[in-house]
Amino acid sequence: MKRIVALLLAVMLLTACAKTPDPTDPSTETTTAPTENTTEATTQPTETTQAPEAQYHNPLTGEPLDAPIMERPYAVVMNNIYDAQPMHGVGQADIFYEYMVDGLSGGITRCLALFTDVGQVEKIGSIRSARTYNVSIARSYQALFAHAGGSAMASNVLKTGVVNDLDASSAPSSVFYRDQERLSSGYALEHTLFASGEKLKEYAQQLGYHAALPQPYDVGLTFDDDAELKGDRAYEITVRFRSSNGKGSIFTYDAQKGTYTMVQVFYGQHQRDFIDANTDEQVEFRNVMVLHATSTLDSDGYHIYTQLTGEGTGYFARDGKLVSIRWERATEDDPFSYYLEDGTPVSLGVGRTYIGIVPPDSPFQYQ
């Protein structure tokens, strides 16, 4: 019992002598081990990476593609007289040509629509006959050429086999067809001929035409959305074919979209929005080009011949600006080349292009 009491006294004595920690003494400060935090206290700079440049592009529009275009384009002759409106399939055309037809007054134009993927176009037309100059344009793209007959001169050219032509005059009725709704509505017969893109491709295959796109494939076009066109303001462009009372095409620029829409003027007075009747939507063009080319009467005194080789002048508009240009083309089988006045190749904006071919003395306005 005495030993236990003595031991307790000793413990109490040691406790009394022990130093009480001073909270201000850094040597006795209690620290808590930091817990691991997976979120950094400061925000690290975000690394910006540019999207990889597309490896493949549409050769007629410059648009990026996931896979390369493997087949030749199709060029389809289209009716553009007032009584034949509206057109079908034009909203899916990559390049759209307009030119005078039959006589030098400029009162009537015809069109050539180029498609890189014609099989996706449900209805194309109305389709009309060939002329030597629309055959020439098709040759510049190595395109398959769809039409319905042609002038005597054009037929003679086609007989030489310079293009693979798909002629409604000799094709099965399953390829080209008459639109029954138009016939019932009172359209003249020549304004009722149509085809589907898929049927055109099937017919080309039946005829044994080579569909593969030649490599390399150069159609003389350069695309650069970043290129700045240093020209005059051109928010409204009026193209006339030969005379002020002839066929007109008026383009209006939409700065928000960066595209031009077109209103057609027939016989100097009747105006119609240029729409694709497949969708009932107005067609938009990224680029507008006007080429000056000389036209003369054929020996029959009615049909015309337009010279599309050599060189000439013209205008080019994109992004609400317009400049003078010149064009060159060595032979019928060569593509067109386009240059600014200083010799620099014209840079088109990525997208659809309108090309009007007019006599050099045709009225032209922009503002």
C-alpha cells in the first residue's frame, strides 16, 4: 500500500513539472497534413488547336469533303425561258452558267448546270437542246453532257464523240420523262422534259461511259475563303444579255450570309425570284462571274455561235466586292483560267458559282 501511494505521488510530480505548450511557439504548432487535391489551384491556359485541314475538296465549289470525289461531273442543259419557270434541281448545281440562245437580241437565255453528285438530285429540268457553246463548256470540265437534241452545228459536234452525251432524243423513256403535272397545267411540250440524276447515271453506265474522274483533275478554279477581294462595292449587280430590254439577272448581296441571290428579269419587265422548285428555296451564289465573249449568227441565220476559246475580259464579285478580270482558254478541251488585272489568279469563295456569258457590249451595272 505504501508503494502504491509513493508511485502515485511520483507520477503527479512529473505531471506538474511538464511544460505546457505555448500556442504562439512555432516549435509546438500543430500542423495538419495536407489532403491531396486533384483540382489545381490556378487555371491552366487552355491549349488551342486548329481543326485539321480537310484532305479532300469538291473541285467545283472548294467545299471540304470526308471522301474524295471519284466520278466525273454532269452538265445538264436547262430551259430558262419565262414560260418554263420554275427550274428544278438548280439549288444542287455547283456551277451554273447562263448564256444567250437563238438570235443576237439577248431576249432568251439558256443555262448549263454542273453537278458533282448528280445522283442526289431527284428532279432536273426542264431540259432543252444542245448548242456548240454549251458542249464546249461541258468539255472544259470533262463532264457527261445531258440534253434533248440540238442545233445542226451542235449535233455535228456531238457526232464526233468529243463528249459523252446523254440525249433525250434517243434515250429510253425511263430516263427522260414528260412531267404530267406540267402538261395538265398547260405548259408547252418543250417545257415539260425532266430527268432524275440517278437515272442519268444509270443510263451513262448502260452506254458504257467511263465514270471515273481523271487524275489529276484541274478545272482552273482556285478557292480561298480568306482571300480579300479589293474592289468596288457591289451589293447589287445587274447583268444584261445584249440590250437593256433583253434578259436580265439581278444579284443582291446578303452580308450576313456572304452570298448573292438572283432575280430574273424576262422581256425587260417580268421579274421572278430564282428558286429551286424541288425545295421552293431561293438559290444562293457565293461567287458571281460575268465573261465577255463574242457571239455570231450561224449559217442558218437563227442559231448563234459563241467563241469560248482565246481570251476575254469580264467581272468577278464575292463578299460584296467586284473587280475586273480576264479569262483565257487555249482549246475546247482545256479549262478556263481566270486572272485579276495584275495577273494573280482569281480566288473564288468556297461555295456555288454563277457564270454569265454576255457579249462585250452588254449593259452592266453594280452598286
